[in-house]
Amino acid sequence: MQIDRLLKKCKILVFSFCATLLLCNGCTEKQTRENEMESRIVYLQPFHGMPGAVVNDLANRLKKYYPAIRINKNIDLPANAWHAPRKRFKADSIIKFLKEQTTPGHFTIGLTDKDISTSKDKIADWGVMGLGYCPGRACVASSFRLPAKQKTGFLFKVAIHELGHTQGLPHCSQKTCYMRDAEGGNPLKEETAFCARCTLFLKSKGWTINKEKN
């Protein structure tokens, strides 16, 4: 009987040890993911003219998908980005400027209320709401073409789309996905969330994807 009681105690001790070990491993893995995200910060770089309230709103929305968000002080748009013939700023030049200011391993979203453009196919100056290289460490989003009543919500969709490109996400064929190709239009009303495939990809990059209602 004593031997049976000893064996029973040993089983309980072994079970407790294993459970504790699993919990510790789970905590360690969670802490590791959090540390990795903290080491890959997404900076919001507003340019002069961008309202602070709009930037703060965007930061709060983005934190539901990627918590490591920081806001930089407003700065001037790079002078070499100005495209006088159309009175616009070239998005490619803005991205190049931001990339040079961004430490490898981190990401920067440039935010402006000015009109921006890029080259597309045979069109030298194509107006856009945002631009991001896939992959890259900088992108830019503009509120210039967004309707006033939906500016904050739509700016979030533009920004998170371009940020998705920096992570390596291409355009998505799902009509309701944030990574949908605008194809020269404005489908933002139809976009509601990342699709399952894009969500899985971003989670592998450390994103949390706590969806919000838009």
C-alpha cells in the first residue's frame, strides 16, 4: 500500500511539473513574440499640414493590428518630391526619403494631406491615395483624395494596405480585403478586413489582427 501511495504521489508530481513546464514555455513564446514586435516598430511620420487628431486616430486603429506603433514629430515633405507640372508630390521620392530615415528592421508610414502621384505603366504621373513597395521599410498614405466624412476610416484602410505591402503582401483578389487593388478607383467602402490568407501571412509576421468595425 505504501508503494502504491508513493507511485501515486510521483505521478502527481510529474504531472504538475509537466503542466508548469508547458505554462512556462507558453509564457516564454508569448514574451518572445512581444519582444520581437517591440524590436520592429512601425513609425507614423506625419508631414506638416496633417492634423494631429487624424494621426492619433490612425495610430489607435493600427494598434489593434500591430501594437508597436510610434508617432514622430511633423516634418516638411522632401523638396525633391515636388512635381511642379501637376502641383503634386512624387510618392516614390517620399518613400525613398523615409527609407533613408528608417533603421533596417523597422517601418515608417508617411502621412500627408497633399496630393501624391507615381508612375504607372505608360503614365508618368498617376495620382494615388498611397504607395508602398513590396517588401520595403517605408510607405506613404495621403488623405487628399479621401471624402471628408470618411477621412479617418478611409485613411486607416489606405495606410494598412501600404503597410501590408512593406511586410511582403501583394494585392489580393478578395473584394473585401484591405489588400485589394484599387485599380484606379476607390473601393475603400467595400473593404472590411484582411482575408483569411492575408491574415495568416501577417500573423506569421507577429501581427495581432484584433479586428475592428469600420
